[in-house]
Amino acid sequence: MRPKMAGNNSFMTGLLALLDNDKFMKDVTSKPCWGKEQVNVKYYLNLVEKILNQAMAIVDDVAKNTQPKGDQCQSKSSTSLSLETSIPLSSTINELCYQITCKARSNDVHQTMASLFNMLSSFSWDAKAVLTLLALSVYYAEYWRLAQIEESDDLLSLTAMLKGSRAIGKSSNAERIKAFMALNNLIKVTLEFTKCAVEFMNYSKDFGEFSASIDISARFYYIIVIVLGCSVQFSGLISVSNEFLGKDLWTFSDRVTTKYESFKKEVENLREKHTEQISYEKIKQLSKHCTDIVELMAALFCTKNDFSTVYQCSKRTAVKVEKFKDKIVMLLISDLNLSDEDRDTLTGIYSESTFQSSNYKIMWVPIVEEHNEAMQKKFLDKRSEMRWYTSNSIVSKPAAKFIQKKWQFRQQTKVVVLNQQGKVVNMDAMAMIRLWGQKAFPFTESKGRELWNRQGINWFKLAVNNMIFPDVEQSFEREELIFLYGSAEDSQTVQKIEKYLSEIKGYLGPYKALNISTKKEKFLTRLESCLSSKMQASSDVYDSLTQELLELYTSYKQCGGFAVIAKGSSVVVSTRLMDFETVLSQHQKWVTQAQAFEAAFEKYYNEDVKKPHCHRFYIPNVGNKPECIKCAKCSRYMKTAVAFECCHGDQPMPSFGAPQILERLDWSSPVPELREPLPVPQIGKTLAAAPMRETPVAI
């Protein structure tokens, strides 16, 4: 006769403790396998699922008192695997069944676990868990299959009684039936837990960084503990003894469910990443071999639910993606904070009759980090302001990943121009569109070079216009004196400059003082557009026009601010804000009625304040950046660094060398001859919570 199960309560208490005993778990999982036996885990997991699904269906029938007829049983049995050949490791599975039943009843928890893990020492962790669960499924299914025929078979009923177990198939005890159902549900959870863990193993090799944060061996350890708990509970429930009736079952089940739900979310995250990776690879391969713009547009912007459609904003309806057949498509890529200025500029171009009659189309590509209802609503509101095309919803993560990697999108609004074959003819036309509008048509890189090579091109008129400073273009025409200045951080120096200008206004004549402080973002966007477009046209940083743009940009980003004196649109002096303030503070020494103010300022600045120094550039992540630059003054190769700056630009960049902005620092050769840069260890990396953009710095 079977021994009493009086020890089950303390055994279950011990198992509950093991679920949270990190030390014991780490001791067990840290022991290496002395010989990894090759196991087809997928095959055995398939066996487990087929066996348990049929066994759990029987439990459901018993609980509802609707036992299946013989033909139904036969139907279920017909779904089993072919048993013409023997199943590998069957002896191991039988031994495991003995370990989790008979031995579990005679030993304490730690002895049972030690014996179990010793037996499984030659298997990988996924195999350990699946084989143990298979042993439980054999034990569980055997009893429930017999339960179907116990009622009509006196011999089976008699042998069951002699073995100390009751006829479970005809139990009328409501409490016992409730416990059977609870255990059945727990075993379902255990099966799903195991499937999740095996799935995680299959995905993890492709997502090493993400999966490394999850100790998968600990999850398989939990599964084995859970399987042992299920076995002990079932042994107690089928025992003739009434001393044990599902005690600790619901507590154990709740703890298991909590662990499973937590892990399930991690696996769902990994599954989503895996699906996204497959889609991303398909898009990447298609882009390489694409010969039709429609193919690429469909892959990027049409989901399975879209039925190959995109959204036409002007008509407020979905249209077939074939609308783009044989068209040149301008992809307006941005987040949901597309500026009104950029939208209005493109709307103006879109409304032009020459654009409407051309084979060009504009498609807004909205990209966000988080996909949720709030973002979807903001997207719908934004697209209602537009007249061209967009996607039916926020761009999918695989498409966004492709756009970010292939077309270097980093939150800054850009326009990628694709020809009829889906090939890029301009990686970023947004800069030239901001500067020249419809005059930039057909928005190709060659058109950008043509615009910059025009005779009499003036960067000051491009960077400073009526859109930022109303009526400034009239000052250009009247050739008035213009002061342009600003700082992201030094408001005191700005106040001093305005005080000095007020003191000497009698020497100035008509003038316009333009402080960028209140229009900083608009001005910097336009200045960066000038740099982007110019460096796209030519990567020669020593071109005189590029030099002037870089000096102004560097003064603002690295030197506390900038100041420009211009006569009309002709720049006389461009310098650092602090040098400008220094010259103005000493105006008693040089300002006179006999000489034009700008000429006197320039003379004093060049002779008394300006100091010779090697070139120092701050280059935004735009255009064709040179890989290395030689200083025109000393002929040495400059050192370079990579900084990360918030896209919204509200915070000033610290001066070069502040460790919080540096990710990598490469020291280049101090001699004129070209040599390979020497690698230097990473010296610091802190990213702000706001979206960041990479900003190369050359000094």
C-alpha cells in the first residue's frame, strides 16, 4: 500500500520557498554540465503538448460530467505521433517519472532537487525542463486515461485501490473536483511557461544584448520546481488518504502565474523584436534590388491590414499604393513635431502649378519611438493639416529602423527623394527646400551644387531672412548697418552689448539690431540648413563660404555665442560674442565721426582684439562630412570627437572637453604626414532623456 502523504504540506512549503531562493537557484544553475547530451528539445516539447492537451481535455470533461464517448476518445488518440519506432530517452523519462513521484514522497525538498539535478546534469537547461515536464505529462496522462474506463472496469478499480489511489474519473467531491481543475490550469500555465522559455532560447542568439539581461537558466530552474510541485499535488489528490486535499495549491499556483506573466512579457517583447527584424531584413534586401518605386513604398508603408493602400490627405481617403507608379517621391520624414514653417514651405511648393503638373509626389513619413493611442491621435491631428500623402498609421518599427539606419534619420526633419526605380537621388533635400523653396526643383543633389555655384551667392541673405526677422530684407536693400548676435547661455554679455549699442547709436546712423535669443531655434535650423546644403554640394571645409558658416556656427556652439556686423547683406566682421563685447566696451578708443562705424570696428578688432589661432570647427551631423581635416594654418591633422546633443536645442553645448558630451575621442597625428588615428579608451558617456542627435566635432 502507498505510504501516507502527510509530508506533502511541508514539501510544498519547501517548494514555495525554492521559487524565491536565489542563492539555491544560483548554486544549482552555476554548476556546469559535465557532458551535454544532444536532445531534440522541439521534438520532446511537441510530445509534451500532444500528451497534456489530451489529458487536460479529459479533466475538463470529468469536471463538467461530460465524459467523451469512445469515438471521441479515438478521435483524440488519432492526433498522436506515430509510435512505429521507439522514442529516444524513454528510459530517462521513466526514471524522471520515478524521481518526481516516488522519490519525492520519501525525501525532503532539497534531497529530491539534488537527486533530480544530478540525474539531469548531462543535459542543457532547456532539455532538463522539457524532459522533466514530459515525465509529468506521462504520469498525469496515464491516470486520466485510465480514469475514462475505471468506472466500467472492476479490475482497474481494484488495482487502483490496492495502489492507494481512488477512482478519480467518477469523483463526486466538489472540493476535490475544484482542486483537480486548479491543478489542471496550473499544468497549462507550466506548459506555456516552458514553451515561452524554449522560444526565448531560439530568439536570444539574434538579440544578445537584450537577452543577456535575462537569466534563462533561472527560468528553466523555476519550471522544474513547478513540475515537481504539480507532481506532488497530483499524487496527493489521487491518494485515498484525505489528509491532503490541494493544500498550498492555490498559493503555489498564484506564485507560478505571477512569474510566468512577468516572463511572458519579456518573451513577447523578444518575439516582437524578432518579427521586426525579419521585416527589416526584407525591406533592406528589397531596397538593394528594387526596380519599382511601388514595391519599396508598399514594403515601407503598407501593413497587412492596409490592403496595399496609403492615405491621401487632401481627399481624406485611402488610395492604392500604385498611385506612385512611375513617380518621383519626396519622402518628408519627421517626428510628430513637424514645424509649421517646414509644413508651410512644402505646402507652397505642392501648390505650385509646375509641381502639380510634374510626376512628383510628396509622402509624409511619421516616425516615433513609442506607439500608443496618444501618439496615434497626434498623428491623425497632424495629417489633417496636410494636402499630400501619408501612411495610414504611424510608420512601423521595421520601416522606421530602416529609415534611421539607411537614411540617417535622427529626429531632424529631412526629405529623401526617390526616383521611379526606388533609388535615392537626394539623401536630404530639406535643407535646399528651406533655403530656396520651389527654386530647388527638381530637388536633386546636382541642383544643390548648381544653386551654390551661382555667382554672387550670399550666405548671410540665406541664413537671415524675413521668415525669421521681419523687414530685414528691406535693410539689405537700403544697405543699413545690421548687428546679428546671440548666445544660448550668456545673457549678461548680450545685455552689455545692447547697452553699448545704445550709448554709441549717434555714430551708427540707421541700423537694425537682431538678437536671436527669442528666435534661436528658427535661426539655428536655417543656419544648419545652409551648412547641410553647402557641404552636400562640396565637402571642402576651406571653401571661403563654408568657412564663414562654420566660424559662425562654431562660435555659437563652442564659444559662448556669436556676433556679426554687416553692411546690408555684406558681412564685415563675424566673431565670438565675447570679442564683440570687448571691442564695444572700448569704443572710446576707436569710434569717431570721421570713419564709418563698421570700418573703425573692423580695424580695431583686427589690430587689438583678434588673436591668431588654428582652425576649430563644430560640424553638425549634416551634408558630406570629411573623414579627416588638415589645419590650414599649421598643416597638422585635427583631432575629432563625437558629441550627442538634444534635438530641440534648448540646452547649450558645453565647451569641448566636457566629459558628459563625449562618447569617443580620437587623437590624430601631430605631424603633417598622414598617419592612422590612435584609438583611445572611451572617456565618458551620458545621454540626456530627450531624443539625441549625433554631432561630429572637428577641432
